[in-house]
Amino acid sequence: MVRVSAGARLHFGFQNLSLAHDRLYGGVGVGLAEPRVAVRAEPAAAVSVDAAADAIPAVGGDERADRDAARRYAERAADALDVPGAHVTVERALPRHVGLGSGTQLALATYAAVARANDVAPRPREHAPVLGRGGRSGVGVATFETGGFVVDAGHPTARFTTSEPARGEWETPPVVARHALPDDWRFLLVVPDADAGRNGDAEAESMRSVVERADGGVADAVAGALTRTLLPAAATDDRQRFADGVRELGRRNGAWYADEQGGVFRPPVGELVDALSRSDAVGGVGQSSWGPAVYALTDTDHVDAALDAARDALDAAGVDGDTTAVAPANTGARVTE
């Protein structure tokens, strides 16, 4: 029996969504120590999947959807690895479609568990496309492998444009920068009780619409924030400058998505971001992927004040939700046998 556990990830945004530039996408994000997905597998003559009774989180939870997804990933993994199968149990799942990378982490954890259960070395970067992951963004694959703050190279514009290639017919974007983050940094997570972020066909259609009309000038501004603020701050452990860079990159990305999601941030995220941005306990407030998860950066000395600010922000927006503060993950998935 083998168990694979992987942390969530935050997606701060993309480097470019304009067809006017040579490369599209180029994800920027960070691995988190919590919350986590955990998958157990044992060798078997075929694929079978179940879920522990308490595996599915209360927020964004859907037991049948997680179990069906795990079965789909396990079947694809068995085919890619040329193994007969495995009995897979989903022990813990991430909230689905809230901006924490639930799909990619479940896919890769399931894949790695099936591989290890059959005494095969997993190759997540190679096989992520077969699983249907690592397409537009390679952040989730990179954080599964190594954790840390990561930047990927995106795709050549001529290869991966408004319509993604068929599953398995792309390569996971390579990592062009990766930095471990200080152990005393904390990411505040606020997940309001709101509709799920876009996913599947709806996400693909929205991305197609965004890319077709994206302003290339925004990409130039994003590049400045990334190279002159965010990357130097990550290399020098400068929390304030890192927060400044994250904030700038997130808002620039929001300009691309404004027509699709109803503003720089989707409702009710905009109200939460505005309220949190007034707190001295946090910086770098933004929306992860399509949301509704909101993140902000703080440290161990200011966690209590940050959590108070998060609860106040939810109250001000008139919504319920979950709040927590988690450490960055500077290592990848954990495997125990």
C-alpha cells in the first residue's frame, strides 16, 4: 500500500494572454502546505476507487464527482504506465473549483499512487497531459513536484492558442524560475460561500474569449511586475515587495478577465479584496485563478490579526466562508509506503 499527499496551490495569474506575443500563458503561483489531498493505492488486477467517509470537504465538496474524477485519473494512469490497475481510496480531497488546484492535485496524487503501488517510478511532468492536466498552466504540476514559488514558460502561441490541443497532445510548460519561500511567511486563505469558479467547457470558452481580445500592453506591465518586483523579492525573502508584486500581477490579470467575470475580481471577491486591503496585517491581496478563493500574505507574527481581518471582510461583504492561514510548501508531494 502506498499513500500520496499533496498540498493545494495558489494561482496568481498568467504572464501573457495576448496573441500578439510569442508565448501564451506562463503561469505564476505557489504551493501551499495546507489544505491537502491524500490518495491511497494498492496493486490490483483492475482499477477500482472509493472514498473515505470524511474525505470530502464541506466547502465545494462533491463526493461522487471526486470519486468519479479519481477513477478517471486512475484509469488514465494505468494506461500510461502500462500496469493492470490499482485499488484507489481518496482519503482527503480539496474543495472543488474554488481556485486551489483541486483537479490537478487529485489527478497527480492518484497517478503517483497507482504508479508506486505497481512499483513504477511516477513521471508526473511527462504524464500530466495524458491525465488532461498541465495545459494552459504548469503551476500545479510544478508545485506537486517541488513546491515553492514557481513561474512556468507557457506555450508557443502558434501551438496552444485559443483552442487547446487534444488531451495528451501538449507538453507541460517548463519551469523557468522556482524559489523556496521563508518558513515564517503565511498565506491567508478566505473561501466565501459562493458559486464555484469556472471549469471544464465553461472555462475553456471564457479563456478563448479572453485571449481573442486580450491587450498585449497588459502583458508588458505584468512582465515588469514579475521581473522587477516579484522575482527579486522571492530571491531576497522580501515579504513586502513580494506582496506588492503579487498584488500588481493579480490586478493586471484581472483587467484581462473583467468582461468575463464581472470586474477585475469576480463577485463577491472584489468586496473581500477591498476590505482586506485596508488591513495592515496583510499585503498582496488577490483572487486565485477563477476564485472564489481570496489570498493575502502575512507572517507568523500577524496571523491572528490577519484572521480577524478576514472574518471582518466576510461580514462586510455579507457572506459566510472559511478562513485559515497556511505556510508555503517548499517541497513537493509526500509519498509513504
